[in-house]
Amino acid sequence: MTESSAQPSVSLVARTPDLAADEIECVITVPTFKRPEQLLETLRSLAMQETQRPFAVIVMENEAQQRAGAAAASPLFSDGTFRGLVIIAHRRGNCCAYNAGWETALEAFPRFRHLAVIDDDEIATPGWLEALCSTAETLGTDIVGGPQVPVFSAPGREKWARHPVFAPPYGTTGRVPALYSSGNLLIARPVLEAMPRPFLDLRFNFMGGGDSDFLSRAAQKGFRLAWCAEAVIHESVPARRLEADWIRARALRNGVISTLVEQRKRAGEGFGRLKVFTKSLALLGLSPLRGLGRLASTGSVSTAMYPVYVGLGRVLAEFGYANEQYREPEKN
């Protein structure tokens, strides 16, 4: 693929020679931004997948100047170490990178059945892809999420895994009413073919939450969701993400995203915006009680404050507040 009028913001930099695109059953998309070493670790974990399903990887480089990730990965795709494509998503932002990868998958691999998503700071366990696909087939679902188990850079921080910022939303495999993250996800091809473009709304580009919005809209269209507890990936968590201001900013952001997603979901309802605002006020009002309950059960002030900040973020969103944590990635 080269830049064209249909897709002027994407260009191809590497492709595995003799790639049999028609035989690919699964496509794994990996967005990357200034993490070349971690990207290579992610790719190595994908090369170790225990599955008989033919799959290819699409790396979406989202740093269009230095292109460190693309420079590190491209030779390993060109020599056949990894199978798939490396592209440049020239427009900055989380949503732009995902949109570029998913559009490229539909264009380059006409027969794939499942598209999986993993980030460049994550390591897939060997059974990850097979677990996601098997769960989708066994439960008859269209989208499957899985746990992102945090791996903390500083020792003795394991207790943070139970914090709501890092803890998975579900603990067992089965159908679920909602999914929230694309960090560990499987999407059936018919979902992508049915959803409007761009897949991820660009207003979430530097805030995050475009994935949560996409998943909410897919569920509204009738696509079925599931959780696979066995499809484990391990996510690297730098020390910065355990600092109080980062946790607070993430909680506020989660509240903002919750309001924006629910506003869109209720857009066709009478008094939809009023219902969302009333719910936000109620959640904020109840948040101190919920926080006290969490403090009693966990002893963690940070965990106790989480519902307070989420409630505050929900209300602030009604007045145009947006916390774009990804605008300055070096601080994230």
C-alpha cells in the first residue's frame, strides 16, 4: 500500500515477501509510538503463539518523523522473521493509529475472520490468540476482550493490581454486557464491515476512550460481547503511572469518557442529555459513601478516591472538560 486519495494518511514501509494474504485467518494490529524495544518484545510474543490459525501482524507506526518503531521492526518483516506489514499512520493520535490499522487489514487481507488488538507495551501469553478465537466461536460472540495483567517496573507494587485503574472488569469467561478497552481485544470481520468510518471517533484521539465508544456503539448495533479470562496479556506499567497525579488524571478521564459515551448512547432518547447529567450528579453525590466502603475493604486512600474522581469527571464533562492524557505522551 502507498499513499492514495482513498487513504492519504497511511503509507506502507515493509511487507513480508510472498505473503499469502488470502490464506490469513487472523490479523493482529499493533499500534506503536516511541517504544521500539518494547515493540520488538511484543512482536516476539506474537511469534510464539500456539495456534494453527494462519495470522499476520500489522504494525502501525504513529510517530511519522523519527519512526523508531518502524525502523526496528521493518527489517524483521522484510526478512520473514515476522509475517505481515509495517505501515506509517501519519496523523498523530491513538484513534488515527487504530483506524489506519483496521482499514489496512480490511484492504490487505480479504479473507480474515478475526482482528486482534494488542498494544506495544504488552506481551501476549502463548495461548492468547487461540483463547480469544475459541471463545468467540464457542460462545457465538462477535467481540471478545481479555485481561491486561499489570507488570510494575518497581518491586513490591503488586498490590496496585487490585486498584480499579488496573483491575480487569470481569473475572470469568462468558458473555458480558459491555467492554471498555482495545488493549486486549478480538473483533470479527463483520463488525468492522458494518461499523461506520472512522471506526474510532477522533474527538477521543488524545484522551483515550475511542475504543470504549466504539464498543458501546457496536453493542447497540446488536453485536455480541464476551470476556475470555484465559486470553492473558501482560502490560508494562512504568513508575510514573503509580504517582498520585497520574492516577487522579486517569480517574477523571474515565469519568469524562463515561459521560461522552453515554451521551451518544442516549442521543435518540427524549431528555437523553438530562438523564445523563442527572445520573452524573447522583454518582458524584454517592461517591463519598462508595469511597468509604472501598477504604474500609482495601485500606487504600487512592482506591477510595477513585469513584469520587470518576464522578467529578462525569460532571465536568458536561461543561466541556476533557483530560487529554495522550497529548503529551512523555508524561503518560
